Amino acid sequence: MEKERTLVLIKPDGVKKHLIGEVIRRFEMRGLKIVALQMTSPTKKQMDLHYPKDKEWIANLGNNTIKSYKEFEIQSTLKEDYGTENPYEIGLKVRHWLIDFMTSGPIVKMVVEGLHAIKMVRKIIGQTVPAFAEPGTIRGDFSIDSPDFANMNKRAVKNLIHASGSKKEAEHEILLWFSPEDIHSYEGVHDIF
């Protein structure tokens, strides 16, 4: 068994809802450790580096938008709202909304460490779409936003928090947001390593 590290960003809506302490509390209650922590106001350049630029990732954003139009039976058409039905072109607009949202106010960035930290953190925060997140998760308890409402208002889904989705993503994101000397190591009472 190996301890993992993952990046967590409390997004501007989470900061504005005064959820910083609650988020940290939930991670620490599960025995996870906060090994780096800082509030910052990210620049558009930082957020552009954070979100992938590869065609597949961007097209997936567009495909998720197309899926939500069908799932929520949105009356307007993609052509009316986006000027295109091409998933990649739609994804570029959604990525732009994400960057605008993430630079709309301060965020809290942290590195969380522990056994299965990547999966554990994602389980604690809940599904990406708050409207469908289980009660008891951070998103399920503190947000009800959904893609249909966000798409109607031409903005990103306000889902409170970001957490790395894989070991590779976590390694990249931690290096992007923290220097090695900003990350601390200490023994906690829950350490089983």
C-alpha cells in the first residue's frame, strides 16, 4: 500500500460560500492529511495551464454539453446557443467559461495526502454535477447547480471544488500549483504506513 497525493482546488463559489473549513474538516475526519495549503487569485494563464488543451479532452467537454441538451430536453438548439454543433468547438467555449469562472475570485489550493487519496477525495466531494451528487458529499450538501442551468446562462457549472482524477493528473497538477518546498511531510495519528 502506498500513500498518494492529490491536488484539491476550492473554487470561487466554494470560497464565497465560506466552505474552506468544512472541506478541510471532511478530509481530515477521514484521516487524510493536508500537506500544502494556500489561498490565491489565479490568473487566466495559470488556469489555461491547468485545463488540458488536447483535442480529445476539449471534444469531451463539448460531448458532455451535447449530452446535457438531450438529457435535460433543452428547448433551444446547440446551433442557436453555440453557433455550431461540433463537439470540439463547443468544448472550446466551455473551456473558456471554466477559465473565466476559476479566475472570478480567490481559490484555495491544497495537496491532500493519504491512503488511496485520489479516489477517497473524489468520493468525499461527490459527483461532478452537484444536482446529482449524493447527500453527505460536499457537492451533494452544498450545491444544486447542473449543466442545463449553466448552459442556459453560458457559464461553467458551479461545483465548489476540483480534485485530480488520476495519479498522472495529480502529479501534473501538484507540480503546476506548488513547488516541492511548499509541500510538507509529517506524521499524523491516523498514519498507517
